[in-house]
Amino acid sequence: MRVVVDRDSVSMGDDVEPHARVWEPPDDTRVGEVVARMAGEYLPRSGGCAWTVEALHGAEAVREDGAVVLLRRGGRATPCAFVAYPEVGALDAVVAPAAEVRAVVVPTPTGEYAFHARHHPHGRPVPLTTYLSRAHGRTP
């Protein structure tokens, strides 16, 4: 199995090099395992940020100058996980499904399974109950 991961840039200097990577995990790899690897070794761990990981169903993964560039042309993005870093380097939460990648993600035309991480900068992620109690004086 070939998995292509990509992510948003986190700053202007971060735009210099492409972010896409190709991994070749076992065929029975689960979505949660892909997300855990992204959280552990791929996503920048800046404090006060979070990431939404999306499965890119049927997206195109093309190569330009030897680098992989993910294109969503013809693809559909489905959020499948949330990753939070409340402090620099501190991983707080990874929420992802346990389903096998092949069972829930439509591959690219060339057979890869594509994931993209959308960056949510600024502000420390807090539990919903904390947010509601601070913002509205109530709990869910």
C-alpha cells in the first residue's frame, strides 16, 4: 500500500519545500495508524495549534521535479481525525477511526491513499465542556 500525506504550511518560510511524503505501510494499516504517524513524526508541533486530517478520496497525486504534489482535482475531502498540540511539542489528542485505510478511503487514480492535514493556528485547544462553561456558562 502507498499512502501520500501532505499538510498546510505553518509560516511563510515553511512554503519553501513541498510537504508531501509517500509512505509504504502494510496493506492492513488503519486510518488511526496513519494519523498517529503523522502526529508523531510529520506534523509540526507548534504550541497552541491543532490539525484536522482529511482523507482525500480519489484525489490526484502527481510528481513535479521529483516531489509529490497532492491535487484535489476530482477528489473529495472527508475529515477523519483531529490532532492537538496545546504546548510546543506536547501531543494532547489524536482522534481517528480504527477502520482499515482500504475500507474507507477511495484511492487516487494511480492507487495511492491520500491524506491532508489542515492547520488550525492560534489559540490553545480546550475541551468542549471547558469552552462552553467559559463562553456561555453552561455544559453540554
